[in-house]
Amino acid sequence: MELYIHSNVLSLKMQHQEFEPPEELKDSIKCFWYNRRESGEQETSFEVQPDGYAEIIFHFRGPLRTSHNGVLQTLPSPFMIGLLNQPVLFYTKNYLEIIGIRCFPWTVFDLLELPSGKDNVHIFEHPIAQLQYILNKCIHNNRIDEALAHIKQYFLNARSGVAIDSLLFKAGVAMRKANGSIPVSQVAAAAHATVRTLERKFKRSSGYTVKDVSALMRFEQVRNHLWLYPESNLAGLAHELGYTDQAHLSREFKRFSGTSPAAFARKAKIGKQAVSSDFVAFIQA
């Protein structure tokens, strides 16, 4: 799941859809998604919160910018949002459409034959960028299904030439099943590997350790739960999700979100109660 929190938006019309990948791609891609938003002529911002996925983003029509070293830069299409350790703000205006590919970070770099890295927003050169022209035509003619068909076919072709490491696949299944609340030793056991072998392969493929990604998965569960149920008892939530105690949950939450779970819950409650406000959010499943 990925949570987008929209701020400084007086009038926002938004459509969001998700699409399952073909069976052959389910070991590397969580889903494809399409989002359309209309925010008017004034530039507005939206915040992308961390989670356990890497996203390849194609965007169309309106501009899309983010801050790099304190300077706003316009992003090309496509670009990648890697595993985030803090929220990232994006800026747009008028009319923006996005097609995203939500990928498992331990497979996407091998699938695209890209070096793994820790860039939050990653601008990369890759043959997949050649899709932009045909996707742009589809989007402008409101043929979303056709655009997605082109993307799916591209990844099916890429997948046929790459053997996904079964060790990483088994490790990813175990981590996702436990929502990140699983010791590295148990992930290694599920993958039929030693901890040392697992960590070496995982870091080479994703750029991060098993513990790093597990922590993001667990944070995602807390964040989504607090967004849906802001009155939740934090001590009970900490116990349910495998944190040592409430203080541990709070430290990890602030590490990834930049705010305390209590402050996030208050913000979520205000946002959900507002009928017409400058705060809108949605959760992608």
C-alpha cells in the first residue's frame, strides 16, 4: 500500500484504479495503477509516504516536480520512486495523469537489469522510456486499458529473459505474509538459505537489508491502520504488529514519517472529517 497525502488543495478531483498483473509477473510486480487528478491552475503539493515497494512512474499532461537539494526540478517520464526513508513532496498543477508499476524491490532491479541504489527519486535511462510516446497517445485518447496492455507486454517480454532468484522470491513471500514482523533468521529459513547468503543477495538485488525492508513493511501497516482507525490504541497496535513496546513503535514511525503516530492520527482524523478542506488522502491497496 502507498499513502498519498494531499495538501494545499482547494479543489481536487481524483480517480484511482488498480490492476492485477498477469500470473507470470506476480513474483516481481504487486500491481499496476492509474491515477488522474485535477487541481486547478495554482501549483499544489502531495506527499508520498514510505512503504515496502519501488514504483516506476509514467506521467502525462501536467508537470510533475520534486525538490532536489532545495531546488524544484521537473521530473522526466518515466522515473522511479525507490524505497523511501522519509516522505517526499511532489508538486503539480492543472491536470495530471499517472500510470504506476508497483514492484517488489528485491526483484525490480534485476528484472530491468538496473543497478540497485538508495535514491529516493531515481531518474534513470532505460529502454522502457520508449513506451512514453505510445502511452501518451493512449492517455490522450482515454484508452487506459490499451496503455496498460502495452506496459504489461513490455514486462512480460522482460520477464521471459530474466530468471528471478527463487531464494529472493521465497524470502519476499515470507516477509509479505508476516507484514514485516519476522526475524531475519526466519526469513532465511523460509528461503532455505543461511542468513549471510540471504543478506548478501538481498542487498545486492534491492540496495537494502532484509531488516530495512521489513521495517518499512511494518511501518506501512501502522500508518494505514492509523489512517483508517485514528482512535486506535497505540500500545495494542505495537503488540499486534510485533514491536517491543509503544515507544519502539513511536521511534520507528517517526523515523519513516517525520512525525509521531499520535500526530499522524490527529491529522488523519481531521482530514477524514473535512467535507471541503485542503487535506485529502487515499490508500492504495
